[in-house]
Amino acid sequence: MQKTTLTVYGIPNCDSVKKARVWLTEQGLNYTFHDFKKQGVPEPELDQWLKACGWEVVLNRKGTTWRKLDEATQAGVTNAATAKALMLTQSSVIKRPVIAWPSGKTTVGFAPDQWPA
């Protein structure tokens, strides 16, 4: 039986993504890496993340990219649709890593204690 591979979404220089990749490797888990900077944000997957986790979880309001946005842009993010529009244009506002597990579960952020591995 072939091992099912999970997918890690993020950017390679993000500390949380780096920690997640090390942790997954240490657990012997196979994964593919999707780089937002090189491959963009896949819209169908983003829709699934927003549905599964909620836009408030997927949107990183603590990061540098969010803090650098003008107040009007920040104030304009009030629901899933406006958050999605921002995430598609500014991938760095997505909390990382987003992991799509073989089970169908999606997790956001570095939280091995909550991962289904």
C-alpha cells in the first residue's frame, strides 16, 4: 500500500513553516511543499481552508504583512469574501503553515500537538 502524501502550504523562509517541515521529516511523514511565492495561492484550496477553519483562523493579523497594510484595507476585511480577496493578492497574510492531511483535515499554524499524524 502506497503512503498518502500530505501537502504543506507556505513560504520557505517562514520560521513556522521551517519548524513544521523539520517536525514532519522527523516523524517520517512524506509531504509535498507548495510555495505561495512561486506557485501562488490555489483558490479552490483556499476556499476549502476558509470553509474548514474559518477566515479568522486563516488570516494572520499578527504578521508583518498585515501590520503594513493601511487602516482602510485592514478595516475592509470583515468576512470570508473580503479576507479571501486579500489572501489571493497578498499571500503573506495567510497564517502558515497550512497543512492538508491525507485524512481530509486541514490545519493552520505550527501546532504538532493538534496534528493528526
